[in-house]
Amino acid sequence: QINRDGKFMFCPCGTKLNVIDVETGALRSLRQDDEEDISSFVLSPDDEILVTGSRALLLKQWNWRENKCVRTWKAVHIAPVASMAFDSTSTLLATGGCDSTIKIWDMVKQYCTHNLKGSSGVVHLVEFHPDISRLQLFSSSIDYKIRIWDLNSSKCVALLDGHFSAVTSLAFADGNTLVSSGRDKICMVWDLKTRESKRTVPVYESVEAAILLPEKGDFSQLGVKKQGLHFVTAGSKGILKVWEVATAACVYTQPVPFESKEEASERSLTQCMLVPERNEIVTVSVEHNIVLYDAQTLQLRKQLAGYNDEVLDVKFLGPGDSHIVVATNSPQLKVFELATSHCQILYGHTETVLALDVFRKGLMFVSCAKDKSLRVWRMNKDGRVICVAQGLGHAHGVGAVSCSRLKESFIVTSSQDCTIKIWNIPESLTSKAKAALISSPETLHAKVTERGHDKDINSVTVSPNDKLIATGSQDRLAKLWSCSDCSLLGVFAGHKRGIWCVQFSPVDQVLATSSADGTLKLWGLRDFSCLKTFEGHDASVLKIIFVSRGTQLLSSGSDGLLKLWTIKTNECVKTLDGHEDKIWGLHSNKQDDMVVTASSDSCITLWKDVTETEEKEAQAKQEEQIMKEQELSNLLHEKRYLKALGLAISLDRPHTVLMVVKAILKETDGRKHLEENVVRLRKDQKEAVLTFLVTWNTNSRNCHEAQAVIETLLKHEAPDSLLQYSGIKAAVESLLPYTERHFQRLSRLLQASMFIDFMWQNMRLADAAQQED
């Protein structure tokens, strides 16, 4: 659903409901506590009330702007709620259940007003008549009939019988005309006065939604030539069609963008709605892609990809790394614009795309797939991507690809057929003048083919100077080849399991490899010796990249962890936990301050390098601390005790606070001063002092200060307000035993001093008697 002004979109996803900002694609979730899937939800016409129904048979009302659940109540259905609808005043809510009953709720007074029985099976559609004075509810269930309920009498007053399959949507043209769509490939127009069918429109595809075009507005580009009722259908063919009710004719069909029938079945639409405020029509496809079209022309304005399945590779794209290109376990590639989440879907490959690589300038990139081919794509100035070339020749799926680094001159691929191929890129693809003339993809031919390993080659990479190629294979070996003729220069042997990734250092003559044995190794290119081994991953290390200008390595594992290694010290300085499953894609941008990762858990994550900002923050904190300490000693020197107390509390220094209290007590009339200062503290400061004095009270040296502060608090705070203090229970429990011990000690001291006094008095008496004698 989309809210009234068209700014937010609501999509259920398992146990949560996602709220998406349509402009930026930013997402936040309303999470339920009961961990049950959401079965249906609805947003009221005035945008104020959002209600979700879950499999736990509970209804929840949300304040969706603040992510808060404001009310939960039992649905009273004995099976999950399948459909919901608000009336036009946003006061009545209808819920259609899987238990074949319909309940109506008064949302203001918060009670159930009607329980309508008589439908058969799941009630998958409920709609109020837009004219609230009629008090009618329309519903449809498994028997394919549309029922009209009169809410005054709580009875079903009519059955509209005409569909032979599930009714998928109801749209009211005016008070007396209703359009219904069905999976039986027809749409029907009903007269609500006579309750008879006025017209049947055969649409030749299973329809999931029919929406009426507004009377006002220029829809001439969609074939609307005359006044009268027109509607748009969305269904199994995956394209929108406009129909004229008067003639039952299709007046406009969206042009077909797909190449094959298989693709058309993947494109079939499951939802369609009009957003008047944005003048857009929104569709949702089986593949979970959400597409926004201009309502007047049906031109694509924006596309959001909802689901990625397993993400196999990801790379930054565009001159300023403004986009990312993603391979998502499907023959289609997705190109996302990072600022808006707008997504282009690229058709071309016929089987799953396995790997990607991007040329240095960021405008051309290569994909390779299980269909034994590679394709070269180019991004135009306006951000649109087209396929400019394809290469065939491998005997098996092509699993790894790497582009030349200096110029857009060649591509290296490796395959499960254990061969490496080098493909030259013709001038016609790289020169701007000629590239503009390309209408269909050119065919590339491999310049060199070399059998490289005895098992699958998992990774291939080109050196920064375009002179060397490295490969890593399932046979536990990495090999170094010359770029010119693909001759073997050397072998790196040492890993105990297959090698997943090889990467050249951008600054040193070093090759990094990562393996299923959980280690990373650095090798010298001159003598092929192992220079360093990094151990720390508990699982296969699938990808590695050099970051921080070649001084650090970032690696991704099959357990969903990323690790950052400092090469000089051999240590893992950070472990990032951002994914639940294997991380197949890992790439950094040209500026070296962002990284994108992609995983089998269908998530793509962007990471920002915050090392500098963290260092600056730490430094600023340290400086602030020094300044405050200086200020504190000045305040104590000037005997401005109240300010000193406040500052010591804000620095969280129990010992300093104690020193201040001792200094106050040393003054003449110290107790009185202390009392005045403590009383003037804020509640949160008193709470802090209370936690401090619990610690002071454990030591007999500081117990007098602690007791003096407690005395002040007890004198000036009412018991009720003391009970509101955070941590008061623990404080009292800790204060009691120590305080008792202090009093016992004082009693013993008092006894001893009395005894000395008594002795002294007696001695004096004896002395005086002797003198008299």
C-alpha cells in the first residue's frame, strides 16, 4: 500500500512490515513481538491508522511514523485474517478471515460491531461502498461470488454471480457502477441498482488487479479518445493494458520489453494501484520488483527491486561510483542507483550470472554466466545501461572474469572447463563516437585459450600494469601467467584446500590468495615464496580485496563475517558481522572509503570507512577531558564547590566528588555548606552521587562523608521521591549492612572513650585526696 501523499510505501515481509521512503528507497521496519508472520495489513484513507493482522490471531494498531504499536487486540477469528479494508471515514475496519467470517470493528470506540457469516472458505476480498450513507460491505471468497452485505441488518442482501475463478479486485466507478476483475481472464461491470452485470470484458489473461482511470486528466497517449469509463488491467502477461468499457476493447497495450516467453512469466504482475497525488501507477511483479509508471504515458519513472535471492557478486559502477551492479542468482543483472535505490534490470544472459568486473573508468563492465558466455555492458551519460558485446567459446559455465586495469583493452575469463581465455576489446566499443552507433551486441572472439588447472578455476585477476594474470583453482594452486601469450610464469603452492580468490596488491609486487582452509596468504611475485599467512577465519575465505591504499586486506568468509587485516603487523584489527550467510561479493570504491558486500542471505550492505572520524572523536574527547580537569582544579582552588560538584559528577569521577565533599566539610560550618550544595543539585546528579556514596560507605575512612550526604538526602527528600531514584533498591541494600557496621564501631569507640574518661576522673580524685592529706 502507498500512503495518501505517495511518500511512503508499506510492504509486509515475514514477521515485519517495512515502511519505505519512495524517493530514497530508505527502509525501516515495524516489528511484531509475537514473531508470527503478518497475514494482512491496511492503512486508513486518512493515513492515521495502520493495522496489521498476524498468524497469532492478533490485530495490532500502529503509530507508523514513530514505529510504535499503540494497541493490540484479539481478532476473534479462529483462523488468520486474510483481508482488511477501512471505510471512507477511517472509523470502521472490516476483517475477512480464513474462517469464512467477516468482522467489523469500530476503531474509535474499539469494539466489534458486526460478525457476518455466510461466505464459503477464505474471505480474500473486502471493500466498503465509498458512499458511507449506504452502509454496505462487498466481499468475495472461494465460491467466486461477490456478496453485498447490508450493515444495518447484518444480512447478505445480494450475490453478484458471474466469475468462474477467484475475484481479485473491486473498483467503484460511481455509486452505482462496480468493476470486478478475476483470474478467469474476464473483467465484469456491474449495475448496483439492478445488481445485474452490465458488461463482460474478456481480457485474455489472468487479471490480478483492475484500476479505474480518473475522469479528469489527459490520457490520450493511452488510447483514451472518448469520454466514458476506462480501466487498466495488470496480470499474468506482465504488461499493463487499458480497456474501454463501452466497447469492451483494449485501447492501449504497454510495449513488451522482454525477449522470451520465460521472461514474460517471471514478469507477471501481482498488484497494481493508482497514486493520484504522484500521478503514478504502481505495479508489483512476481519477482518482487515494484515499478512506478507515469499515469498519463505509462513511461517507467522508477523501479525498486524487492528481493535478490542469493547475491553472487556486486561491483561499484559509474564515474563517481554512483551505482552498483549486482548478480542475483538469475540470468538478469540489476543496476541500482545508490542515492534513490532506483533499479534497472538488464536482460541478455539466459542462465545465472556468476561473476562481474568493472573497468577502471566505471562506465563499462563485464558479466559472465552459466550460459558459457560473457557480455560487455556500457553505461550512457543518463545512467542507462546497454549490452554492447558478447563472447562465446567456453565449453562450460564461465565462473570468473577480470578486466584490464590501465585501458579498456582486454578481458580474461576462466571456466569450469579449466581453461583461461583472453578476449581483446575492439576499438569500436571503446571510442565514444563509434560506441554511440552500436545497435546490437558485437561478437567477441578469444585471442588466446590456455588450459590452466586440473580443477575448476574459481578466480582470475589482472595485475595493475596489465602485464600479468593470476588464477586460483580448486586444485589448491595459484598460478601466474604472462598477459601477452598466456605462458606460465610460476606456481604458488601451499594452501591445504581449494583457492577461492586471488588479488594483486596495488602498491607492491605481491599476490594475495584466500582459501577454503580458512587462511589468507601473501606471495612474492619474484620468487613465488609465501611471505605471510593470516589465520583467523573459522570458515572458507571467499573474497579478498586490498584497502587503505594497499596497507590492509579485507576478507569475507562463508560464515558471513568480514575481517580487516593490517599487513605490516599480521593482525586482524576488526571483525564485522553484517551477514548471515556466505559473502560472495566484496568490492571497494575508487576513493577507497566505502565497501559493498553481497551475500547468500539476499542482502547487499554498504560499509563506510570511519577510522579517521573515530580517531578525531577520541582526540576531541581526550582534549575535553583535560580542559574539564583543569577547570575542576580551578573551581576547587576558588572554593566554588557547587560548580565543582556538578563538573565532577559529569566527568563521572566518584573520587573527585569525594574530595569536593571533604573540602566542603573542612570549612567552618562545613555541614551546613554541604547541605546547601547537595540540595541544589538536579535529580540526575543526586542519583549519581547516591551511586558514588554507596562505594564510599564501604570504606571506614570515607564513611563520615557518605553519611553526611545521606543525612542531607533523607532530610530534604520525601520518601516517595527517593523511591523514584534509579538504583535506589540496590543502594539501600548495600548501605544498610555497612552503615550498621560503622555504628557498631562507633559504639565500641564511645564505650572505650567513656572508660578512659572514667579512669582519668578516678585518677584525678585519688590525686586530689593525696594532696589533701
